Amino acid sequence: MPPDACVESRGSDAAAAAGQMSWTGRLGVGAARRWRFVVATWVLLAVLSSILLPFQLGRLSIPTTDMADSPARQAAALISRGFPRLGSEQMILAFDSPDLPATDPAYQKAVSSTARALISQAGAGTVLPVPKVTGQNPRHSYVSIGVMGDEAARQRRLRSLQMVAYRTAHGTSGGHVRVAVVGLTPVLAELVHADVNDLRLVESVTVPAAFLLLALGLGALGAAAVPVVVAASAILVSTGTLMAISLMTRVDTTMLTVTTSIGLGLGLDYALLILLRYRQARARGDTPYEATAQATATAGTTVSWCALVVVATSAALLIIPVRNVRMLALAAMTTTCITLGAALTLLPALLPRIDRLLDLGRLRRRRTGPGVSRTHRWWTRWTLHLMRRPWPYCLGALAVLVLAAVPVLGIRLGLHYDRTAIARTETGRGLIQMENDRLASVTLLALPHAPGAPPVDTTALATALRNDPRVALTGSLDNGTDLTMLAVGERNAPDSAASAALLTRIRQVASRVLPAGQPVLIAGPAAALKDLTHTAVTGLWQVAAIVLTGSFALLLVLFRSVLIPLKAIAMNILAVGAAFGVLTVVARGTSSAGQINVLIPLLAFALIFGLSMDYEVFLVHRIAEHYRRCGDNTAAVAHSLQHTAQTITLAASVMIVTFAGLLATHRQDFQQMGLAVAAAIAIDITVVRIVLVPSLMRLLDHRNWWLPRPLARLLPGPGIARQEAGRPASHHTAHQTDCTSPTPTPTGEQP
């Protein structure tokens, strides 16, 4: 690529040597000089992570639905205190036989023996038979068992309870009766095993695909291997850090998936941007150490700001009072910081040492001198064409984004059991069996009363609920002290819309037939999922407000402009809307009831916004740099687009491949996340970054850089463009580019 400066001379080398180099440049120079120490440190961290990883994988917890002070949690705690033997979660033993009816003595013996065996287990509470409901298969039988302890304790006890139930039912019946343990914890626990296997599959697909893409884009196998090594190191150390965290607190497989996806995507992205700047400097004649300093001082500064944006958008998720969401935010922030550290230290330490290996396995002839590649000429022609006709392309791109976003108006959010992922497990089989028998879940109503007072009369409430076609059965119980409980057997799955509607109906009926002022607390899987859904939807708007405000503030400081942050936010909102429009259309044909996991918009919005800002910073940074040196907005937009479009396209393509790999998993929420992020990046790079942003900046002209005087006095310096001023000393021959012409004078190799 040609130089970025309007008039670039080696005289600027002295300024860099005088200490005007950015902190990233100084860090890169230090890493290159102390390369043995840097490489040894990363190798040591990688080895420690590799040792820790196998031992801690078995300690991964289930994806939690736990929320501090949620109504369902308060109800469960109240029932657990009032009826200690009922436990904090009621699981269902789903019995089945291929040849024996439930009334057969051998079948009944297997059921009673299994119940007695479980009662003797630590953490097991009361075992109660579930009455038969209308339409139930005659070869099916159900028993309720209370499991005590918090979510972590229930997960630890689950495996032993399952093994005792399986062995007892099979042994007592001679293999004629089998049993499945069904409940929120068992369902989520099955996802752990599916997640680990899916993660290995994703890595085996995405890493080779990303390497092939890099090799084609960079033109050499040696150069393509460098970002892969950096990303692999970041992933290994990030997962090791996650496993270390698991020694102190619960870490689930969703966090592991987020860590590997972000580590791979950002690791390849950041290393690629720095590597391309390094190759440009080498093509101009800089020595390997000078090129390293130049690359880390320029691209290193850019990726640092990009990482800051990702960390900031991820941090917005910390306001959501859901432990799982907060831990995912922590995983994203930690991985981004470690990945940035690898790009700014490990990569500069390696580049001068492996300089001669970068051309190993070249896939195309090296271009030097005045020639330019065919791809670069295409980008030049496109840039000139766009600069001459900004209005049609601006309006056309806006129309495409708006039309793509229209389906999002019909988006359906919810939380559902991922039946596809657990279909072949015993828990999955039991879940489907219960749903087919129309006894899909149990909801508990806690009705506290004054100590010593008579039990709350639930007759009218129970009668009204039994008349509801969504209710299979009811049963009441009082602890003789201060709590009455009404159990409601539901015909619909707890993750269904009918179950959520029934909870609303229960509250309406209870307020009408129970004594005035009687507290009603609802516990159970349906109540827990409804609370989580409500919290996620409410939190989405809070997260969006924080992300938008934070992004505006960062870009305002970065570019010293008011319109550029406003434009960036508007463009990203359109891109996110278009991506979720695509996801909504796909979900209607693939997921249960056309629903999108309610946590996906929350997580994807923060992640997509952070990643989109990466490319905004990279492109507009070049425009700002050129404009402040030359003063010609059109020339700056044209120059920057033709010199960054190929780089941004390659980096975005790698990111798309990374997140598209999640489509190979069996979990629908992972597939939805992968599709949302991949579609957003594809839309961003094709419609927004290559068409809409440059055409808008061409139309806004000098108004792009408008900054009110009061803000100008408050904000520091000339922003990020200042970081590009210095280059390390190497040569004395001046290279020039024309400020007024968008057509460059190419120099060196085109990456």
C-alpha cells in the first residue's frame, strides 16, 4: 500500500525518536527488544493454561437462571424454609416401560424401590407420587422429588441422584422399567456436555477456514500463520484464566464459548491489522524493527481504541441483575484485554524474528515498485465512482438497511428448553414424555399466613384452576405453622407462551378468590423463566442507553467531532436492526414457535456494537488523519477508503467465518448468536462501511469535523490522528502522495 501521509518524509523519524511515538509504539519497541522474555512469558502462560484446562473442564457449571431477589427465587426460598423436605427445586422422576403397564406389580416395585433409594441420598427431600392425569400413557408414571441446596449444590448432587435412580429402576425391574430425572437443573446440565463437544467441532471448522481465508488475502501461508498463532495464544491464556476463575466461582460452558469465539475473532482481527501495517512499512524499505515500531504505533493505537470500545460495551451488561449475563460480560472483557495484550506484545516480539518466514508458501507473485494489484485498482475505481455519485448510493444503502430491519417489528423473544441439543439424552427423553402426557411442569404457589393461624383456604382457587384447560391437576399442603402451598400441574411446557399466560391467570384468579391482602408468591420453572425474560427485556433498553452514550463519548474524544459519533451510532443501529431482521426471518422457520432467545438481543447488541465500532474507528481514523494533514474532506474520504477497504474486508471476513462457526453447534441459542453477529458484520462491511459511511462523509464535507468551541476547549489534543505523526528513523528519501487527488501513487507491495 502507499504511505498514508500527504507529504511523508523521513524527517518525521526524528520526532518519533524524540519521544513523540504513541505508547503502543513504545510498547511494541520494548517487546521487540526483549523478545525472549516476552515469548517466554506467553509460552509459560500457555503451558499453565494447558495444564489447568483438562482438570477444570469437568468443573464447568450449568448455564444459570439465578437472579438475586427475583420473585420466583423469593418464593422458592420461602417454600424451602416452610417445607424443608420439599427442597429448593422439585424434580420429576419420569418412569417408562416398553412392555409393562404402570399398574403391573413389577413396574410398581421399580417405582417404589427407586423412591426409597433416592430418599437415602444426601440432598434428597420428600418423594411424592404424582396423580395420573387425563390422557396419560398407561405405561408412564411420575414421582416428584425435592432436591435441597442452592443452584451449585443441586448441580453437584444431580449426577449421583441420576445414577442411583437409573441403576435401581433398571436392576429392580430386570431392565423393563427406565427412569429419567426431569427439571430445570437436569435440562441445563445436559447442555454442558453438548457444549463441550460442540466447541471442539466449531474450532475444528473455523480455524482452518480462517487460515485459508487469511492465506488467500495475505498471499502467503507464512503470513497467514502469524494471526493464527497470536489468536491461539490469546484463546489458550483466556481459557486458562477462565479456568482459574472457576476455582473461586462458578464458570459455565456459555462463558467458555464466548471466550473462544471472541478470542479467535479479535485475535485474528487485531493481529491482521498490525501485520498489514508491518508489511507496508517493510515494503517501503523499513528494517524489521522499524516496521514493528511503525505498525504498533499506528495500527496498535487503532486496535487499542477498538478493544476499549468492546470492553466498554461489554461492561454495560454488568447492570443486568442476572449472574449468567454478568459472568458473560466478565468473560468478554477479560478475553478482549488478553487478546489486545497478545497483539501488542507477543506479535511485536515475533515479527522481527520471523520476518523472512512471512513470504513462506507464497500463493501469488510479489508486487514491488510502481505496480498495483488488480484488487487495489478495483477499489480505486469504486472509490472514484462513489465520490462522484454519493446521493444515489447513500439513499440506496439506507433503503436496503431499513427494508432488512422491517421483520424485526415482528420479533418474538422468549426462553425455551433447547430440545434439539438434549433430544438423545435421558433427560430430553423424559421431558418429551411429560409434554406428550400433558403433564409438562409443576408450579408452586406459596401462601404465607400468620403463625398459628389456620391454613389459607385454597378450595376456590384450586377449583377455578382445575377448570382451566392448561391445568392438569392441583394439590394443597400446609406446614402447620405459617405457610400454605398449592401445587399446580401444568399441561404446557414451562417455556411456552401458554405457561407464561397461565401465570398471569393464576395471579388474576388468586386476587379475586383469596382473602384481600393475601400474599401470593409463585415458584417453579415457568416462574423462573418468566422473571428472567422480563429482566432481560427491561435490561436491553438500559444496556442500549449505556452503550450508545458510552460510544458517543469515546468517539467524541477520539475524533473531536459531534457528527461523526452521531453518524456512527445511527449506522450501527441500522446494521443491528437489519441483522436482527435477518435473524427473525430465519427463526420463524427453524426455532420453536419462531422465538429468539431473549438473552441474544442483549448479548449480541453489546458485542455487535463493539465490533462494528472497530471498523468505524479503523476507517474514520484514516479519514481524520488525512483530513487534518491535507484539509480536503473528499480527498481524505477517497484516499482512506481505497487504502482501508481491502484490509477491512479481509478482517471482517475472518470475523464472519469465526462467528458463523457457531451455526455448526446443536444449541439454538448459539446458532442464533452466531447468525446475528455474522449477519451484522456482513451487513456492516458491505453496506455500511464501504457504501454508506463514505458517501455520507462525502456529503457532509467539512461539517463532519464540526465541534462546538466549548467542547473544543474541554477535549484534549487533536485526537487519534496525532498518534500517526511519528515514524521511526530509517531512510532519507521522501515519499509523497497528492492531497488533492484521490488517485494514489502506489508504492510497494499490495497486501
